Amino acid sequence: RGAEGFVDALFRSGAGAGERSVRGSLDRQLQQDASTLMASTVARWRARGASNGAAVVLANGTGEVLAYVAAADPAGPGGALDLLRAPRQPGSTLKTFVYSLLFERGATPMTVMADVQVPLRGAHGETAEARDYDGMERGPVAARDALASSLNLAALDAATRVGAAPIVQRMRALGINVPREADHYGPGIVLGGLDVAPLALAH
């Protein structure tokens, strides 16, 4: 019980086609713990608008799925959804990939980044302004501190230095679906401008 989403995903992916049995990788106790934790977390935040949630745990060495909670309550509203396969706004999780590209190009953790506000221009000429979480600008900041503090403006600087095309190329190489070309996203891709399925992001 609680692994309905994983079983459904196995068969929808074709793993069970033509086979009399399918071997899964779930850890029973970890699956139960993850299901319980997700249900209690959604319940705790329900007063602030939370209505559903999902969780996945992977084995780092093999990529095997050890826990797969597709929805917080399989019997409740939205319980038939597989939120782990649904593209969602990934927030700051893409910053690490952009900084890795920056470091591969010769930058170091002490490279000075510009944590300053710069207008962003979209694919159709529209402009937008990004901010750090607290609305402040820090000016010159070391890359290690910018990443550790998840500073949005410094991350935009990193993405601008790397370029949107290499970022899109890296995302695709990692198995993340990027439906449009790089110029559609621009440097704003680093701030969650690309919707990503949580399962793909975890892998």
C-alpha cells in the first residue's frame, strides 16, 4: 500500500509489457516512511494552501527508485495524479547546473559575481526584473557565497556568462525535457524559467 503511483508508472513506461512479472526497486520501509511524511506535511501546511505533494528517493549509486510518492493521498482529491512526472516550476534547483558550467569554463568558487539588478529581456522583447529573496542587492560577491545563499541576481550573472545555449544543452544531456530553443528562455532559465518534472530533476 502507498506504492500505487510507482506500480502505475512501471506499467505506463512499458516495463511490464509482455512480461508475467516486473521487478521493482522500492524499499518497503522507506516507501512507508515517505508516504507518511508526505501526508503529514500536506496536512500541516493545508491552512496555508497546500493540497497535495509528491516525493521521490533515489539510490545515488544506481539511480534506482527507493521511494515513490506520486500524490500525498492516493484516495483523496488529486490522488490519481502522478505529480513526479508533471512538469513544474523548479525554483532555484537549476542554479547548481549553471554554476557547474561556469566552473567548467574556468571560474572558481572565489570568482566575483555581480549580484545587481539587470533588466531581463524575453524572447518577444518583453522586459522583467528579478530580485533576491530579500529584495536587496549585494554587489560583488564570491561565487561560493552566491550559490550557498541562492542569490538570484548573481545566478543571472552566471547564466549570462555561460550562455543559454550551453545551459539548454546540458539540461538535455541530463535527460531533462527542454521543449524550446535556448533563445526562448535566455538567462532567466536559471531562475526556474524551464518547467521540469521532479522525477527527471531527481535523476
